[in-house]
Amino acid sequence: MFATRPIAKNKRIIDYAGEKIPNRESLKRERRYLKQGHIWCFKLNRLYARDAAVGGNVARYINHACKPNCYTQVIGETIWIRAARNIRKGEELTYDYFTDGEATIQCRCRPGCRSKF
């Protein structure tokens, strides 16, 4: 996903939408999604997650990066993607997924990155 116009630091860009599900259910779904090379579930808190594969929006296409230009902020039951710095028009939007899963997907945030998430 790429910026269509300049974005100021700390600006709310988009909310990460999706079905609200118990974390136990998100673990089951993530195993299925990981086989396809995707991560769609985002933890809201210790009890719930959002599954962007069900009722999600384009925020689910924002890629992971080890040195991202965005960050996430959970306010109540809303997950906001915000600009970590000023972002130029045309720049790819990224944030750190901070996953706690099996780390099976190779990071491609930059050539030679050896991280997994």
C-alpha cells in the first residue's frame, strides 16, 4: 500500500478493520492463513483480535518492515495505523507486525533482511 499524498507525522492513516474474535479463535485461523503466506489477525488485547480476512479493509495490505514508517495504536476496540514520521507521496506504508507466532514468513522489507515474522 502506498501513500497517495504526503502524510504528516502522527496522523491517523486508517483503522485496521475486521471481525472481532476471541484470541483462541484467531490462533486457529492464523494457522490456516500462514499456510497461504498471510497474517490477517491483529490482537486488540489479551482477549480479542481483529481478523481482517473477514470484514477487513485495505489496511490489511500494509506490509511489515523492520524499520517502518508507521506504527499502530489501539484505542478501545479500534486499531489505528499512524505515521511514525513524515511520509512522502508514493512511499510504501509499513509497520512492524510484532508477531508472537511461529516466525515462518521471511521478511522482505529490504534486500538481504534475514528477519522472520
